[in-house]
Amino acid sequence: MLKKHPDYILAFIILIFLILGVLILYSVSAPISQERFGNSFYYLKRQLLLGFLPGLILGFFFFQIPLNSLRKMTPFLFFVNLILLGMVFLPKIGLEIGGASRWISLGPISFQPSEFLKISFIMYLGAWLSKNENSQGKKQRWSEKIRMAAFLIIIGVIVATLIFQPDFSTMAIIVAVGLLMFFSDQTPFWATALILLLISGSFILLLHFAPYRLARIKVFLNPEVDPLGMGYQLRQSLIAVGSGGISGLGLGMSLQKLGFLPHPLADSIFSVFAEETGFVGSLVLTLLFLIFFWRGIEISKRSASSFLKLVALGVSSWITLQAFWHIGSLIGILPLSGIPFPFISYGASHLIVELTGVGILLNISRQIS
């Protein structure tokens, strides 16, 4: 018997994320907004209007849409997304910020197509991997060689579109989630080993042709190599996290956000949160993401079709992996990436996509037995 209601635990966790996102963003952004614009609510209002509101609308739409219709539209959404990725390089349309061409600008509004690729790719890959499923739920297996080659072509197209922007962190998230979905689909050991070997070789080539990425890894291993350059953000982040102690300085009381910590609204927002709420707050937030992942995996395991299993696995893995990469990079256990903290970092594109993703996940949770 299928459920008619969504997973209540998952819905409650998402609600907590949204409330925390508003509180944390206001706490971090208020003094910066006041200094720059004379209005302490400036960044929060923009996030609510351009990210939160459209994200809720899209999330509700994908929560209500029949899942068969969702599956049918995935190729269209994916290929439109690839076209948008190419448009970031067009004059007068593409917007370059900090040497990276990742945005499309339409008047006063700009958005990042690579963020939308996360969800469109997960849906497309889920539909593609499960397309030989018959009505009894059994698969007529493809030739594994053809299947693996097709998967590598899909990944290769995505890598090619992202590498020139450049957007290494988004590329890494998409490749990692894609591999997890592919390997969960009964892939033989030889295919797994070969794909990992090819991707490892590609990663080495990326480091060779983009020395700044290798420099980031060196700084990750030893921040003192470049304490006033690439190592500066990590050093200031560790100061912020350490200053929080057990219970934190209190909401709004961070000192590091006042000109010391780079990108406190987005890339470094967890460090400010840790400074203000301490170890206790950081632990609670980490546990919330672990519960989110647990519910996503449970939904995946109990879904009726391979498509739903794979999409639920992809969405829950993407958001959790992104959260822990953000946290890990700011406490020095992973290389710095600039990846946004799900539901919390300032930025409309990632918030819209994350709310769309959890809308789909909640929709799938209504279809499990």
C-alpha cells in the first residue's frame, strides 16, 4: 500500500533548515548590509525574494507533479540546462565574476546554470539508468561495455562544459553523485575499477593544466605556505571556529565576519555559525544533515521503481555531500572549494535548486510502500 503523505521527519528537518537559513543569514549579513546599504535587512530581503520565494514555488510544483510526468520531462530539462551552460560564454549574456564565467545576466537578475545542472543531471541519469526497466521491475541488462561508454560520454560532456567556466567544485559534486548512482545500479567490479582509473587520470590532468588547483591542495595540506594569500581564508576560518568554544559567542556576535573572514555570507558562512553557536550548534547542524541523509536513503530503499530509487539517492547524496564539503573545507579537513552551504549560504541559484530537489524527494516519499 502506498503512502499518501510525505515523510514527516524529512519535512520537519527541511523546515528547520529553512528557519536556520533565515536566522543565520540575518545574523551574518545585518552589519554588512547596514555598512554597505544603510539597511540591515538588504541581503536577507534579496535572499527571500529571489531565492526563498521562487524556490518554494518550484519545490511545491515538483512536490505535486505526477512522477511519471517528471520522468518524461527529464531529457528536455537536462539538454536545456546544457544549452544554458554554454550561454555563459556569450557576450552581453554571460557574466564574469572574479575571473569565472558561471553566470547568465538578464537585466537586474543573474543566475548560475551549473547549480541547476545538479538536479537536472540527477533526474536525467536516474531516467537513463532505469530506462530498460520493464513493468515487472526487472531489467534487461545492456551490454556493460556500451552502458559504461555511454555513461562516460554523459560525464565527459558535463566536465567539458564546467571546466572552462571554471567551476571545479560543482563538477566534482556532480561527478561524485553520478558515480554513486551508477555504481549503485549493479555495476560489475571491472567497470567500476576502469571508471575510477579514468576519472583519477582526468583529475591529475586537471591539476597539471590548472596550477591554481594544485596550489589550493598545497595550502590545504599546509596553510602556512601562503598565509596572506590562498591560506588566509582557512586561517581566519579556523580562528572563527576556535573562537566559538563550546557554546559560541551568541547570534550576531561574531567578530570574524567584520572584515577578517573572506566571503562570510556564502563561502565561509559555516565558520561564522560555528563562532556564534560554538561546538554545540555545529554538532546539532551536522546531526540534522545526517538525519536528512538517513531519511533520503530510507526513501530510496523503499521506492517502487529504479528511477525513484536513483533520484532519491542522488538528491539526498548531493545535498549531504555539499554540506559536508562546505564544513570540511572550513575546518581544514578538505580543500577549500567556495561551495555554498545548502539552505543557508547567501545566493538565490543554489537555494532554488535545493528547494526543488527536496520537493522532488518529498514527492517520492509519498510513493513508497
